[in-house]
Amino acid sequence: MTAPLHEAHPAGSGRALPDTQQGMRRRNLARVMHTVSAEGPLSRAAVASRIGLTRAAVSTLVDELIRSGLLEELGPERPGRVGRPGSALAVSGRGPAGIGAEIGVDHLAVCAVDLRGEIRARAVRHCVNRGRSPEPVLAELTALVRQVVAEADAEGLWPAGLAVAVPGLVARDGRTVVRAPNLDWHDTDLGTLLPAELPPTVDNEANFGGLAELWLGDTTPRDFLHVSAEIGIGAAVVVDGGLLRGTRGFAGELGHVPVRPDGPECACGGRGCLEQYAGEEAVLRAAGLEPGADRVGLLATRAADGDEAVRGALHDAGTALGIALTGAVNLLDPQLVVLGGALSGLAPWLLPALEAELARRTAGPACPVSVSRLGPEGPLLGAAHSVVRAVLDDPAAVAERAGEIVAGRAGDIAAEQA
Amino acid sequence: MTAPLHEAHPAGSGRALPDTQQGMRRRNLARVMHTVSAEGPLSRAAVASRIGLTRAAVSTLVDELIRSGLLEELGPERPGRVGRPGSALAVSGRGPAGIGAEIGVDHLAVCAVDLRGEIRARAVRHCVNRGRSPEPVLAELTALVRQVVAEADAEGLWPAGLAVAVPGLVARDGRTVVRAPNLDWHDTDLGTLLPAELPPTVDNEANFGGLAELWLGDTTPRDFLHVSAEIGIGAAVVVDGGLLRGTRGFAGELGHVPVRPDGPECACGGRGCLEQYAGEEAVLRAAGLEPGADRVGLLATRAADGDEAVRGALHDAGTALGIALTGAVNLLDPQLVVLGGALSGLAPWLLPALEAELARRTAGPACPVSVSRLGPEGPLLGAAHSVVRAVLDDPAAVAERAGEIVAGRAGDIAAEQA
DNA sequence: CTATTTCGTCATGGCGGTTTACAAATTAGT
DNA sequence: ACTAATTTGTAAACCGCCATGACGAAATAG
């Protein structure tokens, strides 16, 4: 008890899951999956030493996971070390897959990721969704999902879940889009509009982008702020390796943090919100450009060409971002701020002013700022991976369903039994 | 796996504690303690149904806790219900106690709280600590602690830990005061200066205030922002019933959130920080009052008397708070904002402007703002209770020590055995 | 070619919660 | 009053899960 005083209390005073042997088993199955997934092919002995169980215990856990098709035995390792070589275990490349989808203002995208994290199928369709009503968009998305699922099936994968990234605020129920200004959707339950055969989850694209950064980024601290901008400006707040969602699920609305309290009016009712300075519309206006297609790319090329108006606009946007982020950093004390989404492409011209502002307003050493390697791919990957993580987090739950699925393929079963 | 997708992952990919049967036992002991603590006297059967274990299992858990002196059997209940009445269990009023301490600018305070949450001993000393070096202050505090421990001992309590609330930034090690502007302390390891016989923990007073609100406040949401101001302005960020501490432990530095980016310079290097508008010094200056003793009380009485200068100053401070909180609310989406510490006394004159600002800048319904019932008592109570919570969180750890302690009292043991 | 090291597995055991059964203590109904 | 029904707490048998210790297997070191 000396060390972690007053943390999020583990037991919980209210109603919580009973801590029984079955739960223990499930958690240990999850620990094996996570360890193998994170640290590549590993022998049973190596897993055992990593998670603190005995080899014997790990053996039984691994047996169960192999029987469920979640783990694979690659065969004996060949290390130059003394002693009998272990048998390498790897996460299965067949079996459950995570289906990620993204609804953008001007495109739909779907991909399938296997447990190893590899993208095994994908489909993109460009279409103008702005202002279109949800039904046709979701119908189109559903068709794309079915197509990707079919592709994945051909490779021996079955969908373990569907996660959809949306450019807007999503309620904590993981289904309802409360407000998506760029699509002009309000209080829409996407759950009913998505393929019924898959358990769907909907979340903000900034959140999925942040999760992608957490799981796939090159530097992966467990506490950071992932800022992403498409038309609005959102942020994913990652605390201790988990997403901070807020009571209603609206956490991370960086775009409406006041930057200059008497600044221009904002659609949210406030004045001088960050979005008025660093939002896409505002930057385009300041740069003297018309709205249109691929405006971010245009900004980047103009800035690279030395267009002073564009550079000035991006400088000012960086300053505003720096001011807003100073507040966020003071409040959250993150290890890192990551610029993702459209911002990553404009980072070279945003960063100087942003970092200067942050440094100027910070007493000690300023919070480091980095640029996401994932760029605009983040949300889609994060969505797909969130399903994969859910499988790793509770392999036992999936194993049951895997059993049904595999049972369906009588031939395979018969072959295995022979 | 349907429900909680991508939460803070339970298993952890890295090295984590092995999930063994002993751990299970410890967690279940904790669950019993929490349940009894939270829901008053309860029979074994009632506890069993609450935590989802069987009556038999709970019986053995309770036996162990009673043997350790953490739980007490009050005797048969007398409900008008059919069936054999249960035997009421309650948290013990003897045994381990939490010692809380507070280092203020002009006072020291210590109290002892038993497992039931009752204050059983306390001591306060008024003294000017501003600018005094840590050694004599801590020596004086140690004397107070010893006095309170002696008082508690006379009531059959032994100290399970010491938690110290400090007006400043504390590192995540829970010992080092990194910066306490109002005391003029820097990078001071209080651990070495506190009584060695007790495991000490040091934390920010805003954090302890927030925890007090979480555990003792009348409305107790699990996600809220607790704002407290003494001379600086700090906030405790409570997320899902736990404190958000940040990488370095500096989270919640609301005082240096930029409110007007071109405002007056601040000691932090920035400009227009909240502290420049709502900090004690700034408010006093705006109200035309000199710094002195109990300035907050003076502000309150003047405001109550209708002093326009004071009212105007508080109004402006409320506006600034509203602007800064708009940012925080957008970022965190808390269920509630609580004004604590010195702010609670000035709330009547701060709230109107604060709430107006918050409402104006929020699109939907604004985040509700409430005033802490605990007021300036918060940090001290939070500190003491944090020790109590640590005991509830891992009763097994304490039970061992309790054994030693009780073993020291040969007389009691002999009496019990007879 | 033997000694050593490491891996995976098996048999045994301890520990923890569950199941089942039962006695105790109370209320409801006749 | 007296019986039936209900609920509580405990004890005994049981099952599941991991630890322990021993063993054969498969590599390296000398």
C-alpha cells in the first residue's frame, strides 16, 4: 500500500464484476495474448517469465489459445543460446479480424486488420457526404464493409467487430452521433444503420486517431494529447494508456477552447475559439484561398512554394494552437503533444509558432510536440485496431464465437481431427 | 467484449502483476471492506449479493477481516423481514487510522481519521510559514503529528500512514515539493523531514481537496473538476473516480491557463494567465485592498456589505474563471465543476459571472457548477481519508502490520484468547 | 561424448470460491 | 401455539487454477 496511494480504486465501492477464478483465467489469457502480440514470436517460457506465471500455467493457457485459433505455433526457434530451443508462438494470422471504417466529408473507407496488426483488405470510395442524409451514406458504407468482409473471408478471417470513425461528437453509448457539423448530422443512431451481423462501435475520429497513435505510433507514451484537425479541431486525451472520454463522450473538444475571449463569434456561441484561428475555414480565409477540394494539400504546396499569405496564415494558426495547447498542457501535464490528421501535413509551418508560444508560456521545460507518422490514416487504423485490442483484451469471449464459426466449417474440423 | 471497447487496457502489454490466487483473495478482501464501508452495517449475505460472491466465500473473507481487526461484528440485525436475521458487520472504529496533515501559508493542521471516516483527533497551529525554510516547519509539523498520534493511540487507533497536503507542485514520487511559490520552497524532499516511523505521502492540496470532494462531498460524481484557490489557483481533475496526475504530477495547473493571451505578464513567463485575474493578489489589487491576514474573509465581508470595488473585482475574477473553465470543460467534459477552498466562501459573488461566461461559450447545456460543502477543510480531510482508502484498497497489507501492532499489546491478546 | 542449460510437460498439491446440505432464527399463516 | 416458509451462517465435498518439483527432450560448451 505504500506506493500507489489514492489511485482509481481497484475494488470499487459499487457493483463490480466478481473476482472469481474464471475471471483470473480470462485475464491471464489476455495477458498471454498481449505479450505475444506486443513482443513478437515468443516461446512459452519467455511468456511465462514476462507475465510472472509458471511455464506450466502458461502451457495450459497457450493450449487453449491455440485450440481457439488465436495463437499459432511457428515451430522451434533457432537461437544461438544454450539449452533446448523454445517453440515460437505468434498471434494467428487467420481467425478474427477487426473491421475499421471511416466516414469522411468526402470519402468512405473500410479496412480489415488481423490480430497481427496487418491490413488484409481495404476499400475506399470517394463521394461527397457533406449534407447528405445518414441513410444512403450508411448503406454505401455497409456495402463497402460487406465487400471487405468478403475479401477477408477469402483469407481465412472472420470479422470480430466493426468500429466506425466519424467526424463529430459521439455519445458514450458508442452508437449515436450527437453532432457532426461537417456532415450536418444530428442525434443519429448509427447502430441501427450498420450491418446487424457485426457488433458495431462508433467513435469520434480524433479519438480513433489518438488510439492509433497510442498503439502504432513510433514513440508511444501512455499520456499524451493527440490533436487532429479536419474541418473542426479535435483532440484525443490519452491518460495512462486509455482514452479520456468525458461524461457525455465529448472530451477533447479543443476547437472550442477560448483563445482570445473577445475574438470573432463562433458557431458554438462563444467568441475567439481556437477554431476561429486554426480551423480549416479560418486558415483558408486568412490565406486568401477559396474553399474547395483537397484544400489542405493546396495549403501545403502553397506554403512550400513560399506563399507569404499562406505562411502567415499558418503561422497565426500555430500561435493560436500554441495558446490553446498551453491551457491543455497546464491542465493535463501530458508527456507529449502529437499533431495528427491534416495537421501533420502542415506541421512544418505550424510548429515553429506553436512551439514558441508553448515555450514562452511555460515555466519549466515545455511539453514536447511531435508529428504523427500516421497522418490521415490514423482514424481508420485506430478503428480497426480497436476491435483487435478488444479481442486481445478478452480472448475467451472471442474463443466462444470462434468455436461456432469454425464449427460451421465442417471440412476443416474433420481435417483437423484426422 | 461488446461493451467496453478500447478502455484502459486491463491486461497491459508490458510487465504487470501476475494474476494469481493470492491477488484474487486480496482484491476480494478489498471488495468486502469497500462494500461495508460504503453501505453501512451489512450482513454477510448482503455483502455476498452485492459483490457477487457466495455467502460461504464472504464468510471466510469476513472472518479474516475480523481477525485482523478491520471489521467488527455488531450483533444480530432486527429487520421486520422474514427469515433468520443477519449479523451486522461494520468497519472497525479501532485499529488503523489515517493521519492527514496540511501545510498552509499561515497554519499547520493535523488530524486522525478512523476507518469509519470519523475524525478522532486533531490539532491546529497558526504560524507564518511563508518564506520559512522547510526544516523548522516540518519539525513543528512532526511534533503536531506525534501529538495527534498519541491522542489517537489513547482511543485504540494506530497510524496506518501519513498524508501531507502542500500548497504547491508535488512530483509523482509523492515526496518532493517541486515548487511552492507561497512558501518559497523548491525541490524539497519532505520524505526525509517527516516522521520516519510512518510511511508518508505528499500531494498538492488541490488534489487532496478534490479527493475529499469525491469521497465526502454531498453530490459525488466520478468525473469532475475541483477548483480550489488559495493564493495560486489549482484544480483536481477527477476522472472515473480517480485523480488525473499527469506525467510529472503537475496536472490541474489551472492558474496558468491563458485567459487573455496578451494580458499582463505572469511569473510563469506567460501572459494573461488566469492567476493574473482571479488569483488572490490580483483580486485584492483590483478591489483596492492591501495584502494581509485573512484577506479572503475580508473580501467576503466587504462584498456582503456591498462594496462595489470588491464586487467588481470578484465579478471580473468570475469572468476570468469562466473563460478558463470553458477551455477545461471543452477538454474534459466533466459532469460537474466544484468550487472549493477559498473560492467556496466567495462563491456568491463569483458564480454569476462565472456561470454566465460558461453558458455563453457552450453550445449545448452548460456544465453545472457547484460549491463545495467542505470549504477549506477539504485538503486536510482528503489527506487523512487517502490513507483510509489505501487501507480499504488493500486490507491484507495492513492486516500484517496490524498483527505486529496487536502482538505488541500482549495484554489485549491474552484477554482475547481467554 | 559428456556435462550443462533450457524448454515443455506431467503429476501432485495448495488455495480459493462454489455447490450442496443443514441447523438456527425469524415471520406468516392456521 | 404450532407448523410452514424464509433467510442466514457454516461445514463438507468438489472443482478449477496456478505452483511445485521432477522428468525427458533438445540444444550448447568443453
